[in-house]
Amino acid sequence: MPVNWKVNMVISALVTVGAYFAADTFLEFKWWVDVIIALFFGGIVNQLILRDKEEDSEIEVVPGLTLQELKDTQALGRDWTQKLEKLARQLDRVRPDTAAKIRDIAATVSTLFTNFEQDPKDLTTNNARRLINDHLPRAHKFLTAYTGLAAAGRLTGNEQAKLADMENKVTTIRESFSRHLEAFRNNDFTQLQVEGQSMETIYNIDI
């Protein structure tokens, strides 16, 4: 926080100097009393009014993950979702069935990042890093290439057959992201099950 610290010190110094001259001008005290008064007001400003606010990069949401990293990830998730939805819109007229699949992928990606927001510890896992750094970019690259060819028009019979084979891979991508989401939520369901069993045990004891 070097910038905040510098601003804090400058303003505190200005307040201290201003308080000294004000005390010296309006109060009939000795100079050293004016100094004490000035330091007192400068200290109040420094400690109570201008106390440095922790930066997002310094606040840990969970061990190993800062608030800034979580915010950056959420922004990345919104960006990926918008890119996928854009691809789906390009296919709405020429390949409506495939467009629906890509839109479903976009919805699953959005839900994945919502899960990260609600359960940030998932972001610290290797699976999350692979999803964000590898699987998502690869899927988007493939879907972008597919969309460009599907929307090109005047495809030959051979090209149509190749494109149909590629459509199966769109389904594979959709299923893959669904499995990712299920895997991240497995711990939540396990925890819910444990809580339910504990609650039932407590209620039985009370009865």
C-alpha cells in the first residue's frame, strides 16, 4: 500500500502543521504546548480518519486466495460466458440445435463461476486451475473455429459430413463442463449430508 501510506503521511503532516499555526495564532500557550496540540491532532487524523484501508490483494478470502484474485476470476467468468453466448447467437439461424448446445455450455460456465464465488475454496484446487487455464480456452478455440465454418455457407457434402462429426464434439464439451460442475459441488452435497445426519442424531437424542 505505498501510495495510500504516502497520502496518509502527507495529509497528516499538513494537519499537524496547520494545527500548530492555528494554536500559535489563536491560543496563548507556550510553543511546546502548541507542538503537543499539533501532534495530537495530527495523530488523530493519522490513526482514526486516514487509517489505511486494506487492499483487495491483501485480504484473503480463504487460505491461498485473495479477494482481488476472486474478483478477477469472476470478471473472467463473465467474459467467457459472453464469448460463448456470442458464438451461440451466430449459429441461431444456420445451426439452431448446436446454438442451443453452446448456449447451454455458456450457462454451465456461468454457474461454475457462481459456484466459485459462493465456495471460493474450490478455486484453490488443481481442477479449477485446469478448467480456467486449459479447458475453457481450448473449448472456446474449438467452438470459435466450428462456428466460423458452420456460418460460412455453401458447404460441400464432404464438408457437411465433417461438420456433423464436429457437432458430436460440441456435445462432448457440454458434458465435460457439466461433469466439472458436478465435481465441484460434490463436497457441498457431502457436507450437507453430514450436517443432515448430525441434525438427525441431535434431534433423536433430544426426543
